[in-house]
Amino acid sequence: MNTMSEHGLIHCNKLVPGHQSYRFRQALDLDLKPGEMISIIGPSLEQKSCWLKTLCGLNADYSGELELLGTNAGQQSLQQWTDSRKGIAYVHADTALLSAVNGLINVLVPVMYHDIYKDDDRHKLTDRAIALVNEIDPDICLDELPAYISRQHQVKIATARALMLKPRVLALDNPFLYFDRDERKQFQSFINRKVEQGLSIIMLTQDIRYALGQSDRILYTDEDTVCLFDSLAACRQCKIETVRAYLEQYPDP
Amino acid sequence: MLDIAYRFFWPLLRLLDHITGWPGRFLIRNVTYVIDLVTFSNLAIRDWFRKNRLLDSRSYSGTVNQIIFTGVDALPTITFLGLATGFLFTYRLIAISSSLGGTEDVVNLLVTVICLSAAPFLSAIIIISRTGSAIVVDIGNMKLRGEVDALENLGININDFIVAPRIIGTSISQLAITVYFTVIALLSGILISTIWINPTYISFILKVSFSFSPFLVTIFVIKNIIFGYVIATVACYNGLRLRGSATELPQRTTASIVQSLTFIFVIDILFSLLLFA
């Protein structure tokens, strides 16, 4: 029987992800608190992505303990799995929208499937979706099919789709990949507002300056090393050569 | 000596093994495939009933969309084919059999050949070529583009959201289409015969209607629902079996069409045995 525990939203103990190409040598202990932002940094995008997916429960190949929203990820019932997928939203830069329906329906599909807002009729749900999308970017056109929506707007619609489920953790996998400078700043300010409202963010990005500047904690990963730092200062003072060499590429602004 | 015997007999033994082993491997592969299909469809239907309530209209949006695509959108094609069947089969059957036997024989022939055999089979072929292939391409493309994974990451059960509505919708559509096809094929054939052969043949309409016993109606309904169920299951299964390459899509579509046709033939033979044996 998988019972709820007192740990944080995502809790792991001696966690080592499995990967067909890499062999991670160090384990991670982590407890993600509400309203906390953790960034994953390191030289390899694929390795960071593997860590992020494992922490979200999307990579079944791992060793150690992993708890998602208080339930053991390895022993979840179908309902617990569904709850953890609703509670821990994962958005990748290439997350696909449903190609057969327009942007608005894409945002509404999961929330209607899970019947999150039980008292809302279709009109209220639509208003909610439009308000959320406008909060992210008012220029997004929701009437078009995804094929006619720009890649950066698709990422924002995918984020809105995930946020409509009222998740407690938002995992962002390289979300700024297709953004230009202004769009990146706009989306970053939206993320910051969400963190202030209590949403936990766990993210990997190529915008390392943003990750270092905004995160409450920083997780450095490569094949040989996994280090969790409580602050940027702690990260900068790290004695491990690979971490120091990596961070030297990104001096403080 | 032993070495010579070994060298001489070993190729023969290999050949014998190959010949006798082939039917076994063929049987195991096909039986395993049928078990896979049954499990796949049962899990989909089970998940659908777990998630949805029968009297909740919101549960039916996916199923209704499938019925509209499979049933309503196909009506012009079905109407044309029904009229063609009426002329090619019903009219000729009446013309030939009325010269050989009595009215009862003609009615029996119409019920057996048109209602219970030709109509379900031709409707199934239309649904295989139209809906079955569309389902494989639709689901296959969703799989290739990562839409299926994205839905699963949002906690959406694919069985309940994608597979079950297609199976239920296609089953209902197959039944409805066959009823429509049968009516068109019979009416048009009887009307042509009435005009061209004998005006009294108009009475066949009532006679055919009354000759449908509850047993025949049950067979008709079950047969058509099974046809639709099998066609959609095979299509969904093949669509979801795509792994990552776009080149697999036409292969899976072809495989789905061939497999569905094979299943329809086998099921039709089994029903014929049940009905006439």
C-alpha cells in the first residue's frame, strides 16, 4: 500500500537516473518545497533532461527512492499516477499540441478530461483559459490550428495547458529554446510571478544567467558529479574542478 | 562413420525442422496476435467504463465525433453503393430466383444473401478502407509527433481518451450503416424489379420485413457490432504500434487493412457456420 508521506512535493533519496547512453555515478538527495525554484545546470543538455524527467516521474529507469506529491513513484496506483501527472506538470520546448484542434481546445482538453473545475460550464472554462493565455502572452492567437501557430507560441500554449490543471510543480525543459530576447524576458517575468504565487518550478535552460540569478537552489549535474547548492554564492565557492570550470563561463553580471 | 551420417542427415533434419516448424511458428504468431488484440481492446473498454458515466453527456464527445466521421460523413458513399447493390444483386436475384422458385424462396434468398451477408460485408469493406485507414494514420501521426506522449504526461489515459471512443463509435456506426445500406439495397432492387418484371413484387418489401425473426435480428446486430469492434481495434492497435519512423506509417496502414479484411472473412465464415450448420 502506497501511503502519503510528510516530505516535500518532490522528494528523492539516493536517486540515480538510468540512461541508455550515460551512467550517472553520484546519487541525489532533494526535497522540493512549495514556491521554490530549482534550476538544473551542467554541460550536457541530454543529461540534465534525463535528471529532470526522472525527478518528475517520467523516467521509470532509476535507482533510489523517489516520492512525487507524497507517494512512492515506483508503487503508484493508476489514480496516484494520474494525480502526480496533474500535480507535476512537465513542459518541453518541443511539447506537441493536438494537431487536430485549435489552440483554445488544446488548452481546454486536459482540464475537461480531468474535470478540474467541476462547477464551471464551457463558457467559464473558456474564459479561464483565455485569461491564463493572455497572462502569458496577449498576442497568442488561439483560434488557429497548431500547424499555423508559431513555435514559441506553441510552447506558451503548452505551458497554459499544463497550468490549467492547477499543478503544484511546473517542470520546464529548455522552455526558452525558440524565444527571442523580448519573448524570453516576458516569459521569465511570468515564471517569476508564478513562483511568487507559490508554484514550485524545476527547470533546465540554456539561459544559464537567468537560472543562476533567479533560482533558490541550483543543481549541477554531469556524468560524474551531482551537486545541489543552496545559493549562487555556495555554487561559486564549490571546490569541484568541473563545477568551477563550468561556472567560469558564466561570470556574475 | 558417425561423422558421415551426421553430415548427410543434418541438412535433411534442418529442412524437416523448417517445414514442420513453420506451421507451428505461424500458428503461435497469429494466436499471440489475436490475444494481444483482445487484451488491448478489453483494457481500452475497461478504462472507458471506469472513467466515464453512461448517463453523462460529456463522456460521449469523442465517441460522437467518431460516429459522425464513420457514419454520417460516409452516407453519400453508402447510398451510392446501396443503390448499386440493389441493381446488381437484389434485382438480379429476384429476376433469377423468381423464375426458379416460389415467393418464399425469393424472400429467403433476399434475407440471407442481401441482409445477412452482402450488406454487413460490403459495409465493413467501406469502413475498413475509409475509417480503419483514417484511424491508423490519425493515431500514427499523433504518435510520431509526440502528441500521445504529451497527453500521457498530462495524466490523460490513452485507452480511455483515444482508443475506446474509436472502438465504440465505429461499432455503432457499422451497425447503423449496415441497416441503412440494407434498406437502400433492398428497396431499390425491389422497386426496379416491380417496374421492370412484375408489379406484384412490391409485396416483397413487407414479406422481407416480416421474415426477420428475433434470432436473425440478433445475429445481424451482433455480427455488425463485432465487425466494427474488430476493424477499429486493429486500426488503433496498428496506429499505436508505430515507434518513431514516418516510413512505418504506410506499412502499418496496409497491415491494418489486410488484417481487418482477414478478420472480417473469418468472422463471416464463423457466423455462416452458426447460421446454416
